[in-house]
Amino acid sequence: MGFHKRHIGNEVVHRLFKSGGASSVFDWYTRGVDALITEMGLAATIANVINDDEWHQMGRTKIEDHITELIQNDLGIEDIKK
């Protein structure tokens, strides 16, 4: 068995989100990895949310909604409320 570390940059987060949404980003942070090395900014903020016990109590859907909001803010996309 090996030790699996993953380097995650802000551009990687953007690419994953554009291709598969917040679920894809969440899976990249949590599946098949023992340690994360993140770029400062968006990538680090998402890691903090995913690893926060208070967010885990709210459930994956709420976490993914917040990840979507963080990425849209980083990309300069405003959420359109109906």
C-alpha cells in the first residue's frame, strides 16, 4: 500500500466544476486520497469546508451547494435568484 497525496490548484477546481459540477469537485477532494496539498485561495477554502465537522452535520448536499457558490464567486458569476 502507498500513501496517496493530491495537489489541487484553483484552475483544477474550475476545470472539475465546469466538467462535472460540485459533485465532481467534492469527489476529487475525498476519494482515493490520504493527503491534500492545496493552492491558497479557492482550493484551500474548499478543503476547509469539506473537512469541517460543522459542514458534515449539514450533509453533502449543503456542502456541494456552498462549493458551487464559492466557485461561482471566484469565477465572477452571480447567482440568479428566481
